Amino acid sequence: MEAYVFDWLNLLGRWLHVIAGVAWIGASFYFVWLDNHLLPPANPRDDEEGVGGEVWSVHGGGFYHARKFKVAPPQMPAVLHWFKWEAYTTWLSGIFLLALIYWYGAEVYLIDRDIAPISQLDAVVLGAGTIVVGWFVYDLLCRSPLGRHDGLLASALFLGLAVLAWWLCETFSGRGAYMHFGALLGTIMAANVFFVIIPGQKAMVAACEAGRIPDPAPGIKAKQRSVHNTYFTLPVLFIMMSHHFAMTYAHEFNWLILIGISLAGALIRAWFVARHKGAASPLPVIVGGLLLLLIAFAIAPPPAQKEIAQSTVSFDDVRAIVQERCANCHASRPQYAAINAAPAGILLETDEQIRKEATRIYQQVVVLRGMPVGNLTEMTDAERALIGEWYSARATDE
């Protein structure tokens, strides 16, 4: 029953996370597009009222006319729409999922004793601490003199994130490391909204309502954080999907793959932002695409061996390994509280099921080494090699 409740919480939490994330990222993408498509106001009266730019658009059978003021309108409107709960809901649902899957289920999804033999409490404290400390370090860098130089700040952030990715992958399972890296980026994005962007907007509104000229400094700081959020978007989206792809998080150099794909995503997003402004150099998207191509070639698994010496491995040997190391989860009734049903619906309880999934077993256990998840059942290298020998001999026989 516990696993069943866990699954429902997982389902509802993911559903909410995706819905809120779509709303937040959609709004972010739209306002970046809007900001970069503004044209000088055609009506001289608009310029006199402080309008800095305008854009006309058509959607859903209607015409829209959006205007942006250089600082603030002469008079505040009766109704002013804020965009913040999309960010807060995305973060809250994401932290809920992190706590549910990777903290409550730390023994399954977060801890890999082949990497670091830590306790569940230590793993949770380290994971949560990384997110909290990471935000404060980022915020201090942005507020420091380094924050006045976007290029230097970006370089410092990239270096810091690269070191963090390496440390996470040396501490947690690859899957758990990726998710905590993504949770930190998501926390930075949401905290930027909560601590910098929204307070800056509130200060501008308060000044307008009091009849004062708003201080542009909060708006400048908010703009910088908003740009950071934009560039973090594609890396975070990749990490949200990464748990489906053991070829990335289970690789020997998983931290390099994480940084490489994140950098590629940021470069591609940078190109889109520049493209909104008009003529954009194709260099960022070319570099990003080449980086993804390089990673794909670098981590490509070697082809299965076709010709080997007479194998001494019997199916009985393979069955014993699968039953001890794999069938704990891939069963009609998994043995772990955090797992209600066999992952991906794959059962490995009978000889027929094992033979049917031979290729998948070989890929996940031998080539990608992504299973057992977090090496929960402590499969040895010798056992992986034995499965590889059996599969190769089987492929040769066929």
C-alpha cells in the first residue's frame, strides 16, 4: 500500500510540475520575445507619455497591441497582472518530487555505494545543503563587483557549476546527481523571481503610486537575473528528462556530459534570444549543435562482439544473476517501498521474460551500466561481464 501511495503522489506531483513549468517557461519565452521585438512608438503622444517601445501581434483571431514604458506609466492602472506563481508553483512541486523520490527513496535513487557509502541521512543533508548553499554563492557572486561584468560573471558561474557537477557525480548516483544539479538551477531561477525580480517590481510600483520617479537600479538587477533564468531554461529541461536516458547519467564521465549538454542548451537559447533582436550570428547554435554531436559520438557504445571463443556461460548462470540483482524490482511485486510496479513494465521473473529482454538487459547492465539503479543490489563487474559474454554468444548463435 505504501508503494501505491508513493506512485500516486509521484504522478500528481509530476503532473503539477509539468503544468506549472509549461506556464512559467512559456511566459518567460514570451516576454523575452516581446522585449526583443519592441519598435519605437509610432504615435508621438506615446513617446511623450514615456512609452519606450511597442509591438503588434495577432493570435487566436484577435489583434494585440503591447507597449513597454521606459520606466513606468504616468498613472498606475486599476488592474496590474503579475507573473510569479508560475515560478513558485514549479519550484514547490519540483522540491516535493525531489523529496519524495530522491530523499524518501534515497536508498534506491540517490545513493550508489560503489561511488560513496553514505547513509540516507547524510545523502539528504548533502543534497539539500547543496541547493541552499548553491543559491547563496550564486547570489553573492551576482552582488559582488564581478556582477557588474556579465562576461566574467558567466565564466565564474560556468566554472563553479562544472566543479559542482563533478562533486555531485562523485557523491551520489548519476541519476541523483543530475537531479540535484537541476534542482539547484531551478532554485536559482525561482529565488531570482522571489528575492530580486518581484521585489524590484514592487519597489517600482510603490514609487509610482507615491508619485516618485522609480529608481531604475532594481529593474537593472532584475533584468540581469531574468537573463540568467532564460539561459538556465534549456539545461533544466534536459535534466528533467535525463532520468530516462542512462547513457548520460550512468556514463563514466557523466559530469562532463551534464556540463556539456547544459552548455549546449545555454548556447542554443542564447542564439534564439539574439535572433529575436534581428540579425544573429549562427556561431552559438553551431557550437551548441557540434557539442551535442561530439557528446553523442564520444559516449556511443561499442558494437556487441560478434565472434568470441567458446563461451562457458550457461543460461543458469545468467538466470541466477538476474534473479538476485534485477528481479527485486522487475517483478510483479517489487520488494522496495519506493517502487510500486516493475520499472518500464519489464518483468524478469521467468526464463522466457529474461530471454525476451536479453538485448535490453545487455544494454542497461553491461553497456550503459545504468541498472540496477544506483547499483542498489550491488551487481559486480564480474557479473556484468558474464552477462555480456552470454549475450555476445547468444547473438553469434542467432
